[in-house]
Amino acid sequence: MYKLLVRSILFQFDPEKVHHFTFSLIKGIMRIPLIPQFTRLIFRVENPKLHRELLGLKFENPVGLAAGFDKNALLFDEFANYGFGFIEVGTVTPKPQPGNPKKRIFRLKADEALINRMGFNNDGVDVVVERLKKRKTNIIIGGNIGKNKVTPNERAVDDYMICFEKLFEVVDYFVVNVSSPNTPNLRALQDKGPLTDLLQALQNENNKKKKPKPILLKIAPDLTDSQLLDIIDIVNTTKIAGVIATNTTIARDGLISEQKTETGGLSGKPVKNRSTEVIRFLAQKSGKSFAIIGVGGIHSADDAREKLEAGADLVQLYTGFIYEGPALVKRINKSLI
């Protein structure tokens, strides 16, 4: 029903407008008595076989919603009703920023993909913190943090530290995003020296806490094998909890849609294989010495199992959730049982 009716209608309109419309619609519907319970009855799958213990946290199931979808923490409680095991909000920056000029999201229907050049548009960390303080469910929340566009790379650690400190009491784990292609020079922070310094600074502050929280690094699928070996070394040196593999790609190999020339990060089916390759490489070369969350091109239960078999401990959805609808979460969880 979703693909035949709902998606066919929504895909007639601008992607960003549809995103805001569906958020408002879900928010309104979930206020109707019994609708949240009914939604959980339809979409949630509860089974001990799905439980995962990772990062010192207990996940009801291994399927999460990736960062960027509920970046401003507007619907995390509502999305919990659709059967996710965890929700990642953000990317959040210290100050609010509008992001890049519109139009900045493009559907590549023939490729079952998206290109976005959003540019870390968000309401700012203070607003997000206040929303997260009102959490009504026990859904695990990750906080994906970044730097403001105007902050030079040599001052980037300050921005990440601000977000870390302000979010610390309201999220369960952190993700350091240095891999978005849509903030100028951000990916330069993936170089070994700057990245080690950034992660070590965050981890040092984390270790001062009474109960430190897991810090993960989100990496690009465009890294070379040599760079991935550097990532393994950095994770082991700084002793952060793990890696999220992967973010969107700047590659355009094999695309057939007209919009393939748009600048930005590509997500969806075209990134599936490379994301899985990165997961497998990290798992094998590190001896599974740290946690890996797999994301990129998961449009079916088979895609999710492929990521898990390659070495991912958990998986996240974004573009597949848009193309396949909320039933995808249920299909993956039932398949894993």
C-alpha cells in the first residue's frame, strides 16, 4: 500500500516540503487517542532474539533511524512507535543555521536514491536539548554532532565540545560527524592528525564524567583502504566506542537518473555495496575490536542481513525508509528472528 499509493502521491512533490508535511502529519496523528498503541501493534516486533547489548546499552532490536531524518529531535517518540530500536538525532551544531540554499534534496527515482546538500541545517543544540528533555519513551537516542559552517577547522573542536557538553545528559551515545560532503572543508577533519586530536579531546572530556557515554565516529564511504586503516588506528588509540559506516558518497558511478549531476551526498541503493565493503574491511582488519553500525542502501531485509554478516552490530535506515516505508523496519526484524 505504501509504495503503490502513499509513495506515489508524495513523490509528486518537492522532497523537502514532503518531509516537513509528513512530520506535521505524523505529529498530529499520534496525538489521537489509541493511535500510538495501534501503530506499535502494527509495526513493532518484540522478541528476545532481537535484543542486542552494545556500547553498554540494551537495544530492543538492531534497527535504528539514521541521523538527518529527525535532525531537530521533533519526532523521536513518535518514531519509536514504528518499531525502531534506536533513533539518532542531528547533525546538531552549537548555533542554529539555515543550511544551504534550496533546492537541496533530489530524488533519483530510477536509482532508488537521494542526493542532498542540506548543509547541517538545524535549530541549534540548545533547542534540541530542550526537546530531548521531554522524552516520553525509553527509546535509545544518539546525538550526532558537528560544527557550524562559519567555524574554521582549527576551531572545530570547540564546536564539537559545546554540543557534547550540552547534549550529555539527554542522549545515550554520541556520533562525531566529520564526513558530510555538504559543509566546506569538513571532510578534511577525517585526516589522521586533526581527527585524532578531535576525538581525543572529546574522549578526555568524556572520561571526566561520572559515567562516560559511548562516542562513535561517522565516516565517508569514499575513504581509501589506507585511510580506513588510519581510522582503525585512531579508534584504537583514542579508545572511542566505534564507527558508523557510512555517510553519503560523492561518487556517481552507475547512476542513470537525470539528477545525477547535482552536487551533494548520494544515499540509497547505489551506496549499498561500498558501505558493506567498508564494514567488512573495518571488521576484518580490526579483528572486530570496536562496535560498527552499518548504514547505506538498506532497502530490504536481505540488505540489512548483508551488513550484519559483514560485521555490523547494528544497522540504520534513511533512504530505504523513504522508498520502502515504515514496514521495512518490521520486515527486517521479522527476518532476523
